[in-house]
Amino acid sequence: MKKFLSLFLTFILVISVVFAIPVPAFSETSTQIQEDQQLYDNLADIGSIMKYIKDNYVEDVTYEQLKEAALKGIFSSLDEYSTYFTKEEFKDFTKNTYGTFSGTGMVLAEKDGKIVVISVLEGSPAEKAGIKSGYILKAVNDKSIEGMNINDVVNMIIGEEGTKVKVTFDVGGATREFELTRQIIRVNPVSYKIIQGVGYIRIQEFNENTTSSITKALLYMDKNNVNRIILDLRDNPGGLLTEVVTVANFFVPKGVVVTVEKKDGEDEVYYSYLNNPKYRLAVLINGNTASAAEILAGAIQDTKVGILVGEKSFGKGTVQSVVPLPDGSGFKLTIARYKLPSGRYIDKQGLKPDIYVASTQYTPSIKFNGTLKVGSKGNDVKILQKHLNILKFNAGPEDGIFGPKTANAVKKLQKKAGLTPTGVFDKNTYDAMVKMLEELNNKDNQLDKAIKVLNS
């Protein structure tokens, strides 16, 4: 199951609530009394079990340990976004919510039990080292992270400015290691430029600086008489609800932007007050476009003020409240869900682009470990077949067996590269393949499509 996106620099805090036990002002109904009695009975049962464990378990165990385990179990039974934090976990969770921090600049997500790089921040140590989206994290400082919570992994990577951290990745079946020097990360969530007469604005996340940064970007576009805008929300994990609503007021016509539906029926409706939208929009989305980013993209799509280009979005349409507890611990609980202007929900559904364009960006991840030819077997052959197929040379099944079809694919690659078509994968062929993969990775066909649509 896909887990929530976890940033080094910001965590998604949409609505904060005060945790308090309500004191009834009037007499309770019989139903309320029955429910309260059931709660007390259940708590008594849990307390009795905890005492029995403490008195009889073969190892020493404290009530604090049992309480933490019980609360973690309760929250894990709800949904993937609701979580109980111990004192240390809650401190770590909240300390990097806003502002600056010292780290490497990687944005991570937990997907299908693996921790994956979603994106890297511009100018960060991770970007400078060449770490790319899609890298699967395997170890930190030579310690395997298998089975670890993503927040614990984040805490292993962040640290004092100037100190080093070693990160190990699985990249297309090959192991790659990087030693990064932590630095202070100051996140500018917005970057912009003009491409072929079209304004390009990338929003990395919706933090407290997004609105002011968008304002500067649009002033730049207006100054240069640019009214065709591409909003790049790819790999944007979301952020603050207040920020995305404010940003929507630059683009979405007057009306509802998003409705936050709560269990108690007290819905919160957020509006745009823009009378005359002046930009023609194309919005880039992909599988890592989530939460607040989906609100903006969905509102633009619903109000038909722009089109979505790319791949289906993540599908996170719920709201979490973060509640501190008196002892320093805390929890995050799903309390509401988003509804877009058309009345549709995005949770676990995502947004479908108006124009589907698959990404062709791919990071070369193959190493040359020796000559491969017909009869060769193993993981190196499997990785070779994968890369040949990415380049459309049709190596057949990626089964790790170098047969005639793989040899024919190698010949096609060699011909295209101007090499003698021997069908043997040697060092010259490897160098040619890496060059082709790098050229493929430098292409952005989703952006190219959006530019073409806006210029048509």
C-alpha cells in the first residue's frame, strides 16, 4: 500500500486541533451512557491485560512500553496516514515542519514496502551528487533500512551541517553508493522561466513561502507579456491547505476551490475570488503529485481553466490533524476528506490527465562488469535486457538469459551507434548504451507536449 509522502523539510500539516476531553454540560442520553460504559469496560479489560503481561512476561517490560505499543496498534488499524508518535518521534516529526534544516535535500516516499527517492531539491547535496527520482534506498551509513519506519530513516539522514552521511541505493538492480555532506537547506518552493514563449512555473511543495514565490513568478510573466503558463506539479507531495487555496486564487475562476468534509457535518469550504482568469494553463502531473497539489490541479481541471498533462496522480484526498499530548508524545489522525469543485473525491482515485503522456526520463543504472554474449546468464544480463527494452531495441523477456533475441537487440544498438554489429556486449557497446540512456533522460516529453498544446 502506498504510504504518505515524507519530506526532509516539511510535513503536511493541514489543520491543527486542540486535544481535550469534553465535559458534558447536560444530562447524557441512554445511548451515550451505554457507549461510555462500553468504553470504560474496554479500558478496564486492556488495563487488566497490561497488568497480567507486566506481572508474567518472561522479560522486564514497563507500562510505558505497553502503552506505546497499544496506541501504535490502535492507530495502525485505522488508515495509512493516522499515526501515534512517541515523545522522540513527535519531536522529530515537528521540528522540521517549517523553515530550514540540515540535510541532503532528498524527498522520500514509502511505496510497496520500499523507501524511494521522489525528487531532489535544487542545489542540494543530493542533486549535486546525481541522485535521481526512482532510486530505492537500501542502507544509511552501511546499516540496512529494511523494515524501518520512514521517519526513522529520515532521522538517520539528517544531521549537523558539515557532517557526512553515506547512502546506498538499488538503481535498476545495481548498487550505487554516495557520500553526501549535509548542508543547511533553505527551500525555495517555486522556480520559473520562459520556454519558447510559454511561462514555466515549477511548484515543489506548498509551504509558507509558496504564495510569495508564485507572486514573483507571475509578476515576471506579466512583465514579459506571457499569458500561457505551464504549472509543473510533478513530484509535488502537497503541503499547506491555506497556501494552495491562496495560489488557486491566481488561476481558478470565482467559486469553490475545495471542500473539506468532516465527520460532524461541519464542512469547511474554500473559495477563489478571481473574476477574470487571465492565463491559459497546462498542468503537469505524475504519480507523485499528491494532496494539496491535487487540489490545485483538480480545481483547474474541474473549472476548465486549464488541462492536465502527464500521468495519473497519487490520490491522497484526506486531511490529518496533528495533536500534541501533555507528556510530549502526539498523534496524527485522519479527520476529513477533500472534495473538488465538481463534487468528486480524489482519495485513492487520483486525477486522470486530459492528455496522457508517459515519462521517458530514465536514469542510467547499468555497470560494465565484463563482456556478455550468447550463453551468458545472470543478473547482469537481466539488467542489460531491461535497458535494451527501455531503448526500444526489443531484447524480449528480461529473464537473465542471453539468447538470440538479446544478441539481435545488441546488434541494433551497435548499428545505431555506428559500431560493428557483433551482437556481443563489450565496453564500447556499454559506453554507447549509457550515452543513449543519458540522452533519453534529458528529454522531457511531458513538458514538450504541454508547450506544443499551449502554442497551438
